[in-house]
Amino acid sequence: METSESRQPKRLDRTPRVFVTRHLMRSVEERMGELFEVELNPEDSPLTRDQLVAAMQNCDVLVPTVTDRIDARMIAAAGANLGLIANFGAGTEHLDLDAAAARHILVTNTPGVFTDDTADLTMAGIIGVPRRIREGVELIRSGKWTGWTPTALLGTKLAGKVLGIVGMGRIGQAVAHRARAFGLKIAYHNRKRLPEAVERMFHARWVDSLDELMSEADILTLHCPAGPGTHHMIDTRRIGLMKDGASLINTARGDLVDQQALISALESGKLAGAGLDVYPDEPNVDRRLIRHPNVMTLPHIGSATREGREESGLKVITNIRMWADGHRPPDQVLAGLG
């Protein structure tokens, strides 16, 4: 059976009609305008389902982002000319890849662009939660700080503590590289063990059981994709395995964590704090997380650097140009490999 993975794209005999669902960097939008027939979302807000379907019926290329959930029924309703979904960003769990393959619609993403940016932000949580940075900022802003004392806002030092990394891909490895400089001991759990040479490079120790890693980690950081196999992987039972006073950092996907279980552990004192950049119902953030004195709540800014967003946009352009010229795009995402 022919699939979009095996079907060679045909050269487009006209300027591609491209629909972009969110505002991108101005330089990227301007370059797109020079190369393609582009329609931009006039409002920088997520489109409704009906608006997305209407766009898919009238373009050759759709450029969605993580805020656009495109399922099989929407893809079935797409116009006959839609041949490429050029996703802005690395994650594609919001797209039905199998449905796209069935319609011979290629899907591309922008891998590797945000690795360092997300790792940097992760380190802010790894450092900030044990050192109670949010509480210190709030104390100053409230005007209640009375000066230095030997026992005020005591946190925990990083050196010698175990950093548990769940998901040792590009971002997980970048976090391990940074964490070594702070004297953290690196333990990791991954679907597949890394080569021994890579483990030596990061001084990382493989833990084949997620439960075991949960019980060892002083700080647990998540770097795995969303999907049926990882939904609520951090639940009440697994949080119960963690050390009293441990911290949880999540800059990956909100659905990885059972939010109610996390809140209960924070309110009971089981966990000392959390650093969160993602949530299960964005942009809604549970008020209990916002109120907790040692939860760093960030607005999904792991990839929010000018350099990264521009590079991602340029990757989108490259993928569109290659597809329009009849070549296989460099960042094609294959169905059935998630």
C-alpha cells in the first residue's frame, strides 16, 4: 500500500498557497511573503476547529503550531490541494500523522532548534526550586523582607544531589550537560539505554525502571513526548515513591503529570516544590499552583528566544521550498513511529 512516506512529492507548477495559523517572527513572515502566496492569521490567537478546516480547504501548505489540534476528521475534510503540513515546532502529538499519511499529506517539523533554549529554562527550575527563588522574589516585592538572617529561606544545595532525567533525547542530554557543572549526579530513564560512550560523556547512570528513578531522584525533570504511553505517567502512585522534599520540573508536556496528584503532594509537603512551564489545559493554570509559595509557574516559554523562533521559521520555509520543488523535505515526520 502506498503511503506518504513512500510517495515522492511532485513538483508544484505554481507558487504554493501557504496558510500560517499564528504570528511568527517578522523576518520569517516577510521571507514567506517573498517566496509563497501567504495568508496569515490576522489575530495572534488559536483558530477554532472550523477556521482550521476552512484554511485546510484552501491552501497547499498549512503551517500549524502546538496550539492547533488537527485530528483525522479535520484532515479528511481538507481540500484536495493540501499536500504538506509544515509544523512550526518539534512536537507533533497534536497532529494525526496516520490520517495525514492516508491522504498522502506530508508532515514536517523543526527538530533540534529549541534544544538549548528548553534546557536553559529547565535549569532555571532545577536551580530555582531547591533554592526557593520564587519565595525570595515574592518576599522582596511584598515589602516584608526585614534583612538577612542565618535561618531565613533555607533551601537545599545542588552539589551531590541526584537529578533524575526522564527522557534522554536531545533536550535531556543538554540538561545533563548543564547539570554536571552544578555537581549534580545524573541518573536517567529512557525507552532505550544510551551507548556506553554517551553515558560516560554525561557521567550518567542508566536506571531501567521509572519507579526506581522516582525513588532515587532529589530533583526529577521530564523530557519525553506526550502520547498514550506517557499520559499521566507521573501519577499519585509514582509521586508517592519520591523522596520527601523532592522537586519536580516539567518543561515538556502538561499531560505527562496528573495535576491533581501533583497539587496534593505539594500541599501535603511531600514535594518541596515544582518548576512548571507546561499545563494540561493551557492557557488555564490551576490557582492552587499559582498560590503555592514554591511553585515556579511559567507561561510555556521554554522555546521563547528570538534566535530559536527565527531558526524554526526558517526550517519551515526550507521544508516548504523542498516540497514545492518536488523533493523530500529534510524534516519529514513519519507516521507510525511515535
